[in-house]
Amino acid sequence: MYLLNVTDTFSAAHRLCGYQGACSNLHGHNWKVRVGIECEKLDEIGMALDYGIIKGILKEVLDGFDHEYLNDLPQLEGKNPTSENLAKMIYEEVAKGLKPYPARIREVEINESERSSVIYSNA
């Protein structure tokens, strides 16, 4: 099994509703997002999946978050824009983008700061 990792970033604002603390106020992050993609086989030139394909799928997903007020995103359906909820949403969207390829998403890791991250995996 091969695990390919691709990382990208986005910047956005949010507030956590119902949270008791500073994060209930409007604030922003420069999120770093890593996706781990599993592939079982190599192609005829020795590649599991072209990194360019993964980068393109991830960029398309993250472009929907970049420089947005995350609380207003219809995709969240009224959920708090926590890193946990964002990780699951990104996982599901990247999984859709990978359908034509011999690969599957294993995990999404989101860093909202240099010291805090969450990993979502459906394993």
C-alpha cells in the first residue's frame, strides 16, 4: 500500500457558536490541510497517482473556503465551522474527486495553528 500526501493552505474567518471562550469571537486562521491518499498499485511508469491530480482536487475543494466567512457556508448546513467539521467535509469532497482514479482518501489533517491539528479518517 502506498500513502501519498499532499498539502495546501487556505485563509478564512469564523466564530464558534456556543463556545465559551475567545473563539466565540470573529477571528481567522491560515489553515494548512494535508490529505493522505491510498493506492495499491503502481502504474507502468512506477507512479501510484500523479501528485498533480491530487493537488488539483485539493485546490478545487479549498478554493471554496479561501477568504470566506466559514459560518456562512451552505455546505456546513448550520454546523459550527470547527476544524473537525471542516476536516470531514474536505475528506468527503476529495473522496468525490478521486472516484475516477485507482485511489481512495485515507485521512485529512487540518492545522489551524502551528500547535493544533485534527485528523479525520473514515477507517
